[in-house]
Amino acid sequence: MLSVGDKAPAFELPDADMAMCLSQDLEGSNYVIYFYPKDDTPGCTMEAQEFSDLLDEFVAHNTKLIGVSKDNCKSHGEFRDKYGLTVQLLADVEGQLCDAYGVWQEKEKNGEKKFGIVRSTFIVDASGTIKFAEYGVSPKGHAEQILEVVRSF
């Protein structure tokens, strides 16, 4: 798992429109990268809507927003369009970025163990250093909490 002060993992992933997003293109600006389990599920929808509602506030603080799951580009596009999301959604279908950030973990639900994405959020500064890292977050109100952290930098 990653901690404050670590270098953020590099990535090159497609978004909902199949345009490639490269971490090197984000150099010079801060970004929030949040990992969520699955498109169009209640908690993930709530989180994405709350981040989308606050996008202008993040932009005003020179901070981009990126959501990542293992869903494919088509799923991301449908999710974005269904809810009017403005957050850039990246498709990590192979799970390489999830592994690099340490969010792909064994979870237990109803006595059954399986691997999945642990909802997690990171703030990366303009030099590519992690300034905030939180694993196992709750979706409700999380976007506002992250905005408060961004405001404090």
C-alpha cells in the first residue's frame, strides 16, 4: 500500500471515450485519483455524483479528478452518460494500476472471501508525490472531505 510521500505510480489508461490518459500529462497540476469497485452500483454512483458536483471547486484549486475501476470503457461511458458525471473515468481492466496503488485486495462479504477494489482515494501533487492516501473510505460525503484536504494544501 502507498503512503504520503511516495511517488505516485505511472499509468497509461483509456477513459470512457477510449482516449488515453497518461500520468506524465498530469505533471504540473494536482490530481485526485479515486478507486471504486464497480460502475452503476449505489455507493459508486453516490461517490461519482458527489465528485462531479464539486468538480468546479477542485478545478479552482488546480486539481483534476480521476476515477478508476476495472470496468471497461463502454461501461464507463454508459455510467457517465446515465448520471451526467463529469469526472474522468479510467478503465484499468487488467488491474495494473489497482495493483500499483494496492487497492486490489481480498475482501470478505457474507462469509465469502474474494478479491476486489477497496474504495480508496489519493491526492497527488504537481511533482507526482502522494500528499494524501486513504484506503477503505465510505462514499457518502467523501468528495467534500477530499475537497477540504485539497483546500488545506
